[in-house]
Amino acid sequence: MNTQTITATLANEEVETIVAGIKAIREQLPFLVGLTPQERRQTAKLGRKAQTFTVRALDMAVQHYDVMPRHLDVEEARRDLALYEALNPILQALNHLRELLEDTQMLAGSEAYAAARLAYNSAKLSGKNMGLDEVVEDLSYQFRRSRKAQQSVSE
């Protein structure tokens, strides 16, 4: 386990400023769309191989427009490809930031939970007849197994 500790605070005003900054970024991208899980599964994905294919096929379509269907809009397809490529560095930066946020949140939660367990165990061991019995009993429900879990362990 990582022994690194995090010591930081984030005031409500700072959170609001950050969220406002994210909203400002979102407003710079008014064309963003959301897909349903089913639409995500059904949509063809453009990986590196498919991207190379797309570039080459669109180049071929321009060079041989006489054999292409009239409804094929190569310029629109090229704009779509340019947008795909332009979004890549933004996605990379956001993914890195998201990973850092998730790791920091996980570490902060883990440290808080470890401190809470230490407090609970200390109260359980040293707090008998000191007015802590009721709160210790209440906190103990966190560690009780459900009947289903107890039955599966004993079987």
C-alpha cells in the first residue's frame, strides 16, 4: 500500500471556480453530443488502422470523383476526420486530469477511512463505560455481515 499521505483542502469557492471553468470549456464545444449505451455499441470506432483507411479512401474519392456516388460528401467527411483529430489532445489532457482526480479522491477517502477505523477500534477497546457504548454499537453495523454472507461462509 502506498504510504503517501495527502494533506489538502478545497474550499467551496474553489470548487465553484473549477466547475465554472469546466462549464466554460464545455461552452467552447457546443457541438458535443451524447450517445446512449446502445448507440455507443453500434457506432463504428475509428482506431489507428481505420483512421489510415479513412484518409486513404477519402483521398481516393477526391482523385476519382467520377465513380463516387453523388451523395458522398467528401469535404464533410474530411471535416469530421479533422474534428476527430482535433479532439484527441483535448481528450488526452482530460483523461490525464480525470485519472489524477480519481487517484487523489481515492487516496483521500482511503486515508479518511483508515483514520475512522482507528478511531472506532480505539473507542471499542478503550472506551467501555465512558459513554461511547451506544456510538460504538451503532458504528459496528459497518462490519457486520448480512445473513446471506454468513450463510455462504458457513456452507
